[in-house]
Amino acid sequence: MKPPVDPILIHFTENWGIHWYGLLIVGGVMLGALYAAWRANRSGDDPEHVWNALTVAVILGIIGARLYHVFSEPEGGMVGWSYYRQNPIEILYIWQGGLGIYGAIVGGLLGVVLYSWRAGLSPLRWLDYGAPGLVLGQAIGRWGNFINQELYGPPTDLHWGLVIDPMHRIMPYNDLTQYPPDTLFHPTFLYESLWCLLVFAALAFVADRFRGRLQEGDILLGYFIGYPLGRFFLEYLRPDAWMLGPIAAAQLFAIICVLAAAAILVVRHTVARAPTPASEGGSQTSATDSSDVGDTPAAEEQL
């Protein structure tokens, strides 16, 4: 398997133009926003808020994604902080590549929160609308990595492996004596894209099927369990991963996200809702006292 097209869709010069990668990212963002707007409209909210928040979320998402990459230290000879601190002007050269998904997530979420705060909306409610759309956009955007011949794993004998041109290979796979031009590599981008589609389907199903039982923020928490869980295992197939000692940074972030989100879900749906003995006793007292005050609305609410 090899990209059938030039990474640049429309050339303005030999090496500058409209890239497939950017087009796919924009397409993923728009499709995800369409889903979020549909969910908002179905829930009785104004979908225009989705499009209004989108600009802020995209801008902060791009900034966050770039900063994550700039301050990382990828393996395999990839450019990271040790390079950018010597060449700070190139931090702005976003067209040369270098975006980190965790930074994009943080920036995008911050954008939605800021817009919701200014518009007097519930941030968790609107983040719930956007979470499935976010992971859907990730699934589409990953195909830009395929066209750019990046985000591939170690060599494989599987028939769906990728053929990577020598100029796009990282160390040590750029050693053609050991890894000849016809070497196949794991299509890590494809694995992540399929996982994202699965997470999208699960979140969309839960949001629709159990909407009467969900609390605001539950779908967002589901995203922080679903996507990082898959990313943790896929990181084992990333020879260019940013390592923090024996573990990849993305794996560490994934563990934190999954454990924290799962704990919050458990607490808010079990511990936080479980009646305490004191509250049960208070209810009985209120019920007894209600006989003296008559059938008031307050008494009915206690019952």
C-alpha cells in the first residue's frame, strides 16, 4: 500500500500549495462540527453556537497542537525541542509539519470552554455535543498521514503494510542495506483511524440511546476513556514516539486520562448519587412533619 497521489493537491510553486493533509483536517473538522450541530439541534439547543465556537476552538487547537510538538523530543531523528530552541523562528513554520493531537485536544477544549463562558452556556453540555465529532474528525485527519508517508510503525510481513519512500523514513529504517525499498511497515495511521471510528460509533450510540440517564460531561469523559485507551496500545507501534524514560509520553498521558475519567464517571454515577443515612433520616422526618403542614408543594417534593 502506497499513497496514490502527490501530498500537494494544488501547486502554487514546486513545493508550496494546498496540501491533502490540510484538506483532510479541514474536512474532518467540518464533518465533526456537523455532527455536533445535529446533536445540539436534536436536544433543543441552537446549533449556531457550534459554528460560533468552532473558530475559537480551531485556532486554539492549532496553537496547542503546535506547542505540543515543539516541546516534544521525538525519537528517530524527528525534529523536536532540541532543534526548535536553536531555530525559534521555525516554530512558526507550521506548513512543514509537526502537530500533536494531545495539544490540539487541550486547545480545542479550551476554545469551547471560553466561548461557552462568554455566551452564558454550559461548557460540559456543549463539549458533550462536540466530543464524538472530535474523534470523527481525528479518524478522517489521520489519512493525511498516509498521504504524507508518516505515522507508520515497524516493518511487517502483513499484506496491508505500507511502502515508505526512503526520503520519508526515520532512523533506523532509512538504512537501505538493512531495510530495502520494498520493505513494508505497519500502517499505524490506519489502526488509529479505525479505532477513532469505533470510538465515534460508541459515543454516538450512548449519547442517543441513554440521553435520559446521562449527566452533562459524561460523553466527554467517554472520549477521554475511549480514545486514549486505543492510543496507549498503538504507541507501541510508534518508533518516533516521544519517550519519558521507559514509557512514551502519549502513553503516560493516556493512562492519566483513562484513570481520571473513569474515576469521575464512577463517582458521579454511584458514590455521588448514593443516599447517605443522614439524608434518608432527614427524608423520613420531613415526611412525618408534612402531616402537620398539609399537602404543600414542598411536602410533595420531599416525598
